[in-house]
Amino acid sequence: MCYYGHVENTSNLGHDLYWSFFFGALVEVPAYSVYWLVDRLGRRPVFLAAAVGAGITSIGYGYLPDSECQKKEKYH
């Protein structure tokens, strides 16, 4: 579902169609390195690193200040 949402929302990345396409394609680059990492390190260490990275990112997201849109939605 995340990949589908990313593909559908690419048009909202900016006003220029070419830059939106470029940034949408740029997200795909790290995915190609996963094959190499799994081949070199194995499946478990790569999954562990991805899970720890996602957990740290999720915890860090909770400490970000609210944007103006979130503040308006929260109090209305």
C-alpha cells in the first residue's frame, strides 16, 4: 500500500512534471541496493537494520513540532 500511495501521489511533489518524475524515480534507487545487501549479508541482518531504522524514524517523528495544518485540525 505504501508503494501504491507513493506512485499515486507523485504529482503532488511539485509544480513541474519532470521534477516530480525525477524525485519519484529517485526513491526507487535505494530499493535496488537491497538485492546486493541481501546477497552479501544475508536476509536477517538486512531485515533487522530496516526494522530498527523504521523504528527509530517512527520515534523521531513523534518529537517533530506540529505544522500549522496539524495545529488547525487539532483545535477545530
